[in-house]
Amino acid sequence: MIGRLLKVYMPNSLFWRAVLIVVVPVGTILIVVSVVFIQRLYEDVTRQMSTVLANELHLVLNLINSSENAASVLDVAQPLGIGISVRSEAGTDRRNSTDFSGRVVIATLHELVEAVQSVDLVSQSKSVRITVSTQHGLVLLEVPRSRVSARNPHQFLVVLGFTATLMTVIALIYLRNQIRPIRRLATAAEAFGKGRSVPYRPSGASEVRAAGGAFLEMRDRIERQIEQRTMMLSGVSHDLRTPLTRMKLALSMMDDDEDTRAMCRDVSDMEGMLNTFLNFARGEALDDPERADPADIARAAVDRAVRSAWSVELGTLDDGSTSMLRPAALGRALDNLIGNAVRYGKRAIVNLHLSPDAITFSVEDDGPGIAEHERATALKPFSRLDKARNQDVVSGVGLGLAIASDIARHHGGTLVLGVSEKLGGLKVDIRLPR
């Protein structure tokens, strides 16, 4: 239960979590010290000082009650710092709401001196005016406030609060400098995940530098592997074009019969597969991002499909907004999705939906679709789903969805497979962040 509450209310940012780690203990220490300080200084010390004054008041009251009048004891009261004057009425206890020590002073004097009628801490800010009853009537005794409570006790709290605030600010500045290298590492990793390689140099604490160095080694290793795979696929596909061209030339010189036409279809299928391999290899070498209109990319993909005599149309198209995109790569992804749609169905619809934080390209068809439990497999390179996609009817190598998925991932997005509500077949969404 506590873990769930912490997960809900804890900030997501590492910096703000570090702020909590600093602020919560400091705030707790401040509260504890302040409570102890108030209890010890405002209550205990004030009670001790008020008790001493109460004893002196007993002495003065005894002298007043045993003398002819109150003025006759001035010689004794003045050295004690107690002023004496006649009072006509008792009045009431008075103190400011923020005067915490005043509450203890009033309570202690009433408790220890029965003759006390009222204690006034407001009329004179630096004096305590005590009304007592004597044999000669009401008498006003006035003593300095410093006799019953510590002078300027709030200064300790002010100094404590100022020091804690200053040290917290210094700690936050230090934390900010420590978190900055982690943010740079996260930015470099995020950019690499979107297909960009930004300059990055490890810095910060030793653990952060170690993580940064490991990231650079991983990035270099992945880039080398991608380059080697691209070169291999490009080289193999390019080298195979020469014998295919010779085969096509030899077939064109042969008699036109059923066997020749079957061989020509096989050669065409092989050439299509090689082109698919090349597209897959080029998928790792994307064009640079530029500001482009997603609607223009969708229209261009549909125009290319229509020129190929495919039954493709534009559906919902949100227009009038530009974003940082790779138009050529997205066009290649849409071409693959549209090609799959018309290859396994008869009709396709391309939609574009824009939201404040996402761009969604959708391609829907009226084909057999892909079962939910097979969608993850369909996104893998070279995967063929025999039940959903009949290899006897259409040819391919299972790279169309993989190419589109790679391009979406290089944009920081995802490729999502679903069911078309309009056509009943497969629906493929390319969801990109804005």
C-alpha cells in the first residue's frame, strides 16, 4: 500500500527525486530542532525565570502587607527591578497570539502567586505589568520582560532556517551539476534510438563516466554491425543482379511457351526479392530529418500507388501542420505497407491523424488480416505467416512490415497492428511522437 502511494506521488525526474532526498531530511531536522528548542527555551527556561520572579513577588507582597502602605517598600523593590504603583482595577490577562513564552509566564505567575489578579504583556512591549491584591488594595507591579523570558529567542530559529535554506540551495546546485551528465547521456541514447548519432563525451561521477563509456562502445559496435549488414545485403543483392540479367536475356531469346513464361515469373519474383533486400538494407541509412508536412507524405504515397494501378484511396487526412520528419524514409515505409495491403487484399485506405503529441499514419485493407497472437512475429524480418498470408498466391520475403517498423523506431515511434473497422482486414498504424 505504501509502495503504491509512493509510486503515485513520487516525481519521475531523477533531479526532483534527489531534491526530495535532500529537502525531506533537512525539513525533518528543522521541525525536530524547532520543537525541542521551543519546548526547552520557550517553556522550561521561561518557567524557571518566572519562578524566580514569583519568589521575589512573594517577598514584596509580604513587605507590602506588613507595612502601612505600598510605597514604603520601594527601597526594597527597586533593587529587584520591580516598580510599584496603585491600581484601581484588576484588568485581564493579555498577550499577543504569537507570544509563546507569554503563555508560560502568565500560567506560572498565577500558579505560584495566589495574589496575582492579571498579567498584562501587551500594554508595554518591554515590560510585564502584574496586578496583585494586597491589604491596601490593588497594586501594579511592573518588571522588565527580560526578567521572565529569554531576549529575542526567535533569532535562533531565524539563523537555523536561513542556514538550512542556504545549505539546501548549495546542495541543489551541486545535485544539478551531478545530474547534468546523466541527462546528456539520456539525450545521446534517445537520439541514437531515433537513428541519430549526436556528439557525446562522458563526464560527471565515475559511475556516470563508466556508463557513458559503455554507451559509446555499444553505439560504435551497433553502428559497425549495421554497416556490415548493410554492406552485406547490398553486395549480395547487387552481385545477384548480374546473373539475373543474363537469365532474363536468355529467356527473352527463347521460344514463348508455358515453361518460358513460368521461368520469367520466377526471375521477376527473384528480382523483386532482391529489391526488397536492398530496401531493407537502405532502411538503416535514413535521410536526415527535415521539417515536412505529414499530409504531403501521405498524398505522395497514395499517388505512387495509384500510378501503379492499385486500388488505394485517401481517407481521413489532417492537414496544415509540419514536423521534423524523414520524408523519404516515411514514404518508403508507406509504400511497403500499401504494397502489402493491395497484395493480400483488393482495396486499401490511407489515413493521417494529428494530435498535439503524436502523428499517426494508418493503412487499412480488406485482406485476411493477422491474428493477434501472430502480430509480434509478423514484425520480425523474414517472417511469413502461412495461414494469414498464402505464399502460393503472393511472393515475398517477409520484410515489408520489418522495414516499416524499423523506420518508425528510428523516428522514436512504433508500428502497431490491428483490425480495420472500415474494411475488416489488417490495420497498420505508424505512430510517431511530435
